[in-house]
Amino acid sequence: MLRIPAPALAACTVLALAAAPALAQIAPPPPAPPAPPPPGAPARYNFVPVDGGALKLDTVTGKVSFCGRSSGAYVCEAVPDTRDAYEAEIGRLQQQVETLQGGKPAAGEKPALPDESHLDAAMDYAERLMLRLKQMLDNLRAGEPANPT
């Protein structure tokens, strides 16, 4: 068992009691409750009864919430604002337009011409297409009578 001498114990007690008021002043005071609105001032929230609950309008921000009973308690959920949705969609589309127009060449800039290998490939394809079309026509003509009347 640890024995602390009486003078040391007394000194610790005196220091603790002396420091208590100083430590109490360090802690911030609790926040003051909001002041009540002056008499005659309009209320911040307006409620309008609707089927299944009420609509709550915040007159300061303009946000609308639907308040109704859910799981035995009243709950208010923000009503989606169509204007916010439209503005978000417009912003998204403007960004997409800027992205697509970013790759557009300048007005005076001409696109590069294809090289010979691309031209050869295109000509080979056109030649095969024409030969095939000619073969199809020859086959059709071979099956026809000599003098159609």
C-alpha cells in the first residue's frame, strides 16, 4: 500500500481547489437559446393541410416540406423542387455541350487528308461492291427468257 505524507496530500488538495475556478473559466459558456420573434412578426413556417399530412413552407428559404405520420412519429421530408431539378439538368447539358464543342476544330483549320492506305482500302471496298452487284445482275439476266413479250 502506498502512503502519501500528509503535507504532500494537503499541498495537492490546495492546488486542485485553487485551479478549479481557473479551469471552470476555460470552458465555453453554453449557447444562448434563440430569441423569440417580436410580437406581430410573421411566422417563419406556414402550414397548409393536405391529404395525409401538411405542407410546411419555410418563409425565409422558400423550401417546402411534406409533414406526415411515419412509424408512429411525425416526419417532415423535403419536397423536390422542380426548378432546382431543371436548373441541375440545364447545368449538366451545358457542360455536355462544352465538352462536345471542345474537340471542334477552329473555323480556319482544315481537317487532315486521309493517307494512301485509307484511300486504297476505300477503293478496294468499292470495287468489291461493284463486282458483286454486277454478278447479281448477270445472275438475274441468265434466269430471264430471251424474248420477253
